[in-house]
Amino acid sequence: MSPQPSVLIAGSGAMACLFGARLSAQADVTLLGTWPEGVAALQHDGIRLEAGGLETRHPVRVTTDPADCRGARFVLVLVKSWQTRRTAGMLAECLARDGVALTLQNGLGNLEVLRAALGEERAALGVTTMGATLVGPGTVRVGGSGPTYVARQPRLEAHLGLLQQAGLEVEVDDDLASVQWGKLAVNAGINPLTALLRVANGALVEDDHARGIMGEAARETAAVAAALGVRLPYRDAAVQAEDVARRTAANRSSMLQDILRGAPTEIDAINGAVAEAGERLKVPTVVNRTLWRLVRAAVAAGEGARP
């Protein structure tokens, strides 16, 4: 029998555990993490996945040392955007010369950081619509399913079959900027508001004020994308954000989860990135800039650590 293919997943949080669990039956999965509690839980129990009221356990390898992962040919990068630079340095130590690291992270700028550390041929862009909630270290609850889009990249082709064999819906898209900015507009509307108000996604469409701010942030993002020549995969960003909030009504956004844990957020790569791009392009982004500042202020004030 031929050996199982191997996959290295950079991260030990919600999305890393979700993809690790899905791939564990088809591949030899290793998680490269830096979160001590998460690494310890994964080493002891493996990944504990909650879906449909049932819990399953998925054994995986876990390490904090890039030296343990040398020769990795396929890496999924699923760390928070503020961890990308450190992760890129770790991957530079262990990614094979003919390997490829696929980022499925939120926000903008992650691919550029990876390319700077690994080289353009060893970094690839992807966008996933799958969702997960971190219940505790090593334990994740499925938050929603959907396609994962990847850019056309020669080194990725040999690995896409593995993702599909694991039951993941994978689509190769030649216009990934459209998908990326489409997701960014939705995240820019939903994530900071749920974090500031400490509510699940669905609460945003139940209040006129919250719904209005969400829509304005999404439409500002769409305007920045248009200035860059990027056409979003839907007509109205505000309508799309509302639709996603309704479809994921019970979900807690990743930014809300970060705020509640007192952890850094991805606000810089989402609303901050929109505001900075808007400034360069002379596109007004008042709502995005305000949300960016409010979340940064909330984190600085230690709001996430308070009861």
C-alpha cells in the first residue's frame, strides 16, 4: 500500500482544527501551533469536532517546532492574520523547495507576507466559506459549510484531489480577487459589529441601527474594490451581508470569539485594510475606519477580559 499523503496545517485554532478533522481520515495531518493550551489539548485528545449534536475525535500530530515538519510539500495556513509574519518565518524553515503554502485566512495582506518569506511560487491564495467556532482548546464546533476557492497555481494541482476526497467542496477560480473582496465586504460588515455588541450574527439584522452600519461598511468595501477594478460576485454588498447574517444567525464571528477570549483580533486585515486602501484611492471609508478604531480601542482597554 502506498503511504497516506501528508498535510501540514499552520495553526491550532478553530479553522485549523476544522480542516484537520476533515482531512484526518485521508491524510497524515500535522498541526504546527504556538498556542500552548491548544497544542496540549490536541496532543492529549486529538481534535474534538462537534457537528449535528455529535462529537467525534480525530487523532493528529501536533508540534510547536518547525524542525519537526521539514520537507512539507503541502501546507494550509489557517492562523489569524496578525500571526502571519511569524508563521511565514516558521514555514521558511520547513517548507520543501517544491512545496506550496495555501492561505485560507481572513482579510488582506496574508499572501504578500507569505510570498516575501517563501517566494512567489511557494505561496498560493485561497478563500473559504466554511465556518467554525472554537469551543475550547482542541475542540471546535462546525459553524457552516460552503465552497473553498483556490487560485489556479501549478503546485496546487497535485493536492486538490486530497481536499476533495476529504469531502471539501473545492473550486478553482481564475478571478479570486472577486471572491476575496466579496468575502471581505461581508466580514467588514458583520465581524466588528458582532465583536463590539457581543452578539451572534443574526442580531445584526434584528436592529435597524446595527443593520444600517453593517450595510454601510459592506458598501464602502465594495466601493474600494470597484476603485481597484474588482467586481464582486454579487450585486449589492449590504444585501449580501444581511443574507449571510441571517443564514449564520446563531454563529459567533471569529472576531467576537477573539474579543471574548481577550485575544488580538483581525481588525487590521479587515476594516483597517479597507480604510487604508480607501485612503490611497481617495474612496470614503468613514464607517470602516470608525469600526477599526473602536475595535482597536476595545482591545486596548481590555474589554475582552471583562465579565
